[in-house]
Amino acid sequence: MQPRELKTGDIAFVRVRVMTHARDVGVNSDHWICQPVYQDGRDIQRAGVVWAHADALLTAAEARAAVTGKKK
């Protein structure tokens, strides 16, 4: 993987597979539990599970539109 120029305050997209809603595991929250994945969809071993608020999650189409500046 190529080194990247990331810095604090950057907005970045994180590739994850949405696994389950937090409410499904007894947590009263609007978060989703997600597994970080490589570009080909394989799990990233030893990667921490991500809890992401529903408002922060984008589908692939939404992310593409956000990057290109076009509406979905």
C-alpha cells in the first residue's frame, strides 16, 4: 500500500462492511457495527471493529457522488 498524505482534520472514507445495527445487540443507539475490509472485500485481520453513526455511513454510490461533486 502506498503511503498517503493524511492529516488531522481531513475527511476520509473508510471501507467497511456493515454488519449489524447496535440495537440488534441490545444497545440503544443509532450506530452500526462495521468490519473494516480491503478493496476486494476481504476482512482486514486484526482491524478494530468500527462503530459508525448511521448519518456517517455512505453507500458506494453516495461516496462516488460526494467525491465527484454530483448528486446521487
